Amino acid sequence: KQLVAIRFIEQFRLLRKKEKGRFLLESKFEFAKSLVKQAGQYILDHMEEDLQIETKSSPTDLVTRLDKEVQDFLVDQILSLYPQDSICAEEGCLRASVKEGAVWVIDPIDGTNNFVAQQEDFAIMLAYFENGQGQFALIYDVVKGDCYHGGGAFPVCLNESPLPTFKRKPLGDFLIAANAGMLEKNEWGLADLGRAALGVRVYGSAAISFAKILSGCLLTYVTYLQPWDYAAASILGESLGYKVVTLSGQALDFKTRQAVMMVPVEMREEIQSYLYERKEN
């Protein structure tokens, strides 16, 4: 009887621990949804001001005052509420590994060139990991007000509407999105894949391209990306039948800039057959 009682107490404690963890995760998710919308409103309120545009790695790699201010806002708000968590973010030197502890991955404005030149087709991306496992993510199209959110234990939704899982069709019925430079050079055979598909679109933003895949408007997106560019999509896509992998089909390292693609799992081999066959050409 004593042994039974001890086991019952252990099971009860384990259940309470799981319930507490679930409650904390749900609280973080609700906090994240509110946070990206606050950050989006800040952008809308200040986007007509002097953006103080600078270049980073090249003349077309831009950063603005708002990229930095939005990231600072997101980091400050997260760490004020969850001081034990860590950050991996685009601007500055915040580079926590998603494999160790609770980590938020931030891209304050994805599609900065679009933001500067068009004031649309850009988004805020936020992803949350615990010991390498994606728990939830958000892609927030600031101008449209569309928020793609969920993943992990949460349903993936566009605003309040659940998104359907991937539905297979012939390759020729799908549009794809890609990096313009890779298309021009037919790098990895990307132009050949584009000719086999219905057509190719270039949106200038990983977030916007990923969002169109999640909503069923695109089959795949192929380009070179940093971890903060693909972290959110890697979580959101998994629940809908997609995977974000390298072009050779390997797992992402979440450390360096890599050639990546977001693909539906059930069409991955077909898509990769184009990329593999022409890799060396």
C-alpha cells in the first residue's frame, strides 16, 4: 500500500508539472501574439519618419532605424517577463543556440528592402524553442494585419482561421518562389524546377514567401537564409505537412547562412530530383 501511495504521489506531481508547463507555454504564446502586434503598430506609427537607412554586407543588404528599434522593443519585452530565456536575433550580436534552453528567435523586419522601397510586403517573425524543439512561431504581415501563428502543440492559423494541411497536385499546377540570383544562374537547377512548375515568383521577403506556402498559394521557396529567416517557418510548416531543409535535404544547423527550401514532405523527393540532378551543372 505504501508503494502504491508513493507511485500515486509521483504521478500526481508529474501531472502537476506538465500542467504547469502547459500553462506557461500557453501564456508565452498569448504574450507573443500580443507582442508582435504591438511591434507592428510601432512600425506603422513611425514608417513615414526618417528611417536612417544603412547598408550591412552589401549595397542591397539594408537596415533601418526601425529594424533596430523594433528588435530592441521585442528583446526588452521578452526579457522583462522571462529573464531566464535567451535570444537569437538578426541585428547586433544576440546569437543564442536554439538547442540550449528557452530561446526566442527574432527577425524584426524581414523584407527590409520592400519596407524601404514599397512600405509593404514585409513582416515580423518570432519563433520560440525549448532545447531545440520548436514550440510556436509567428509571422506577422504588418501592413495587411495578417498573423500566421501556432505550431508545436498549437493549431496553425491565419488570424483566427485554422489553415489546412498540404494538398498534393501535379507539380505543373503549382507556383514556386525563389531567389532571383539563383534563378538567373540556374543555381542548383532552380530555373529548371521553375520551368517544370506553373511559374516562379520573387517576393523579396522570406516571411512573405513562407506565408504564401502556409496559405496554399505556393509549393516551395528556395533561397539562401540565416536562422532568423527560417526559424518561424520551420515550426509553422511542420504541422501542415511541410519541412524546411537544406537543398541537399539535410537538417538545418540554425547557426549559419544556408541554401534552404520549404517543401511539402510528400513532394520533397520530386522537387529534390530537379535540384540534385543539376547541382553540378
